[in-house]
Amino acid sequence: METMGRHVIAELWQCDFDKLNDMDFIEKTFVDAALKSGAEVREVAFHKFAPQGVSGVVIISESHLTIHSFPEHGYASVDVYTCGDMDPTIAADYIALALGSQSSEVKELQRGMGPVGAGKTKVTVTA
Amino acid sequence: METMGRHVIAELWQCDFDKLNDMDFIEKTFVDAALKSGAEVREVAFHKFAPQGVSGVVIISESHLTIHSFPEHGYASVDVYTCGDMDPTIAADYIALALGSQSSEVKELQRGMGPVGAGKTKVTVTA
């Protein structure tokens, strides 16, 4: 199996309060996002916090999707990490639209490219 | 609840093959890593792939820890995302040691800092 992966970090702001606080809606949205991307869903785990907020993950054969929502700030912190030929932006865009995000930042990281990477990284080699 | 979080991306290379392929060991390691960091564990979901490899997540009150292991490449792709006063490097270092990683890259991202960030990000504002 290829180690190379694409990891989308999506900071979604100005989302809909009620959607960010609806665990069932978020879980369905994330499973749908995975399936629309062509992913195979393996494990689903979501948690509702009191008084508000939802955290959860969909483990797919091709890596994962996660969310932490902060309804009181209109903010959702979303990760979509895929490997193979999958495009993580399909799921990230679907999620942003579903949550009603009006302002977002999306950053994409390359994962699994080699033992020592370039750029702003801390490298530790112990042997 | 504060949106601000620290997200450690840890690319762990030259890990121990057997440990990377042992789901029970990885699950225990990740729960222990969360607890050693002072996190509160909320959900745990791990999956073993055939012929090899493990994916999994520990959802904590303070965000999440995830892994995708590729035993055949000696590689584990690990994320430790925390909010509040927690230090994600405690868990990341514990995991790297437990998996016998001999070479690693660790990058830390700031999450939840504001609606529009600086640096190499794609910004979309739809309203």
C-alpha cells in the first residue's frame, strides 16, 4: 500500500450554529462526504459535548475525516486525509457547504513522502 | 470553549514492523499517550487491515489522536491535536518511542486562530 497521502486542513468559520451542534447531522454529513469521495467507510465514532459541540471521526480505508465543532464560535475544525487516487477536497468542500460555512481556510499537506521532508519541519533522527 | 488548538503532524519512519501491525498494542499505546498528556478519553475506534496495517483514532475532550500504519514501509502517519493547555508533543513523543521509530518528522500547526490565517493557505470567502 502506498504511504503517500493528501491531508486537507479545513478551518470553517461562520457556520450554522444548529448544524454544528447536531451530532446526527454531522455524522451523516461526514459519512456522505466520505462516500461521495469514493471512500470505503470502516469505523464511525462521534461524541456530543455539553453544553455544545461535537467531535468525531470517520475512519476510511484511505485514512480519515475528523471534526471538532464549536457552535458558539461558528467554527468547525475539519481534517480530510486520503491516500491513493482520492481527492480530499471533494469531501472538504461538501462538508463546508453542508455546515453553511461562509468563510474558510483550507490548507493541504503532503504526507508519507519520505523519511526526511523539506520545509518548516523538526527532524529527529535517533539512529 | 476555546477554539485555539495545537496540531502535531508526526511522520514516523523506521518503526518496528510487528508493533505497526499489532492493533491491540497500538490502541493501548494511543490511549496511554492521551492519558499521559492529561487528556480525557471519549471515544476509541481502531481498524486492522488485511494483509497489514492499522488505522485508528482516540477522540479526547481536547480533540484527537489518529494513526495510519504501514508496516511494510516501517511508517506511521500520526496526528495529535489538542486544545486548551495540553501539550501534544508529550503524546507524539510517547507514541514515537513506543513504535520504535528511528527517524521522524514532526510539524506543528496552529488551529482555530481566526477566520483568515496567514501563510500558505487558500482562503475562500463566499459572503
